[in-house]
Amino acid sequence: MKTGEPHLEPQTATDANGQAVDDRQQSFAETALKLGGKSDEEARRTGAIDKADDQVEALFAPQYQTAASPAHRAVWDGHVPVELFSFEPPATPPHVAKVMDDSLAVVRRHREAGTLQDENRKIAKTVLDELGVAGYWGLLVDREYGGSGSPFMSFAPFLTRIATVDPTVAGMASVHGCIGGVDPVRTFGTSEQKQRFLPRLA
């Protein structure tokens, strides 16, 4: 505003009786709140948020707006675009599949022989060692550090297969590879730490 220009205050609209009226276009949320018995102030504030959300939504291209989302279409259009949720799972690399098959064979053999657990009803050290030779503990370790570098989309269903034979052995691989030593070192470890620990974890 230039110096010397008069400052115009916003004018409040009034009805025929001189009462102030709200000439803003009410949002759906604001109208719904008022009909639900909320105060004008609460409805107005919530309506402002609702309008701001609509303004942000309008910044996106139509295909990226909420109305085009599968969830919105399922609820409001009565159509669930199931074709968007189907995909062809990636194939497991052959070297990874061999480690998985060998590991399953170890667990099955000991299960059938009754030697899976020791006298304390813990997984026997012999089993753990044989799984190590098979490459079980290094499935999620990168190949450069002596592991198999299994894709997680192959690893997760493999754990289900192992769990059908023995859930404890499956749980040990999950802890070892995901929340245990492997994933934290792979994700957050320095180059020196990876070279130091990952070959041992594999």
C-alpha cells in the first residue's frame, strides 16, 4: 500500500435486520458440524481446515487427487479396482533358492530324526552349525560380505516355509536378519563395520 492511501477495513455483511452474517461459502465439514449441534466458532475453525485441505488437494493433477484413489473409488463409486493390487512376484535368484532348499533340508532331516532339539529343548548346536554351512544365517547379508543377498520378497515367504517345519528356527532367522545384527549393520553401519561384522554374521 502506498503512503497516503486510505486504509480500508474489511466490511462485515449484514442482513435486513442489521445482524452480521457470514458470507463465506461453508464447507461440507462446517455444515455437518453445525447440523450436529457444534458451536459456530468450532464449525468455522474446522471448516477453515477443511477448505485448506481442499486447496492443497487442488494443487495435484487429477489422477493424483483423493477422488482418483482406489480407496475413494471403492467407498464412493462402489468399484474396487482389484487389478491395481495384483502383481507378478519377482523370481528368487537361483543361488538364493539353493540356500533356501538346503536350509529346509537340514531342518526337515533333524525334525524327522528327532535331533532338532538338545536335552534342554533348545535348537541343537549341530543344527545351528549345519544351517550356517547351508548359508541360512547369511540370506540377507550382501554377497560381497559372504552372504546370499536374498531379496526380502523372497526371504519373507521362505520364513513361512521354514515355520511350517519348525517355527523356532524360522524366528531365529527373522531376529538374526531383521531386528538383530544383520539389518542394523547393513543399514546404518560404516564401511569398516560392515567389513568387520557382516562376514561373521553370514
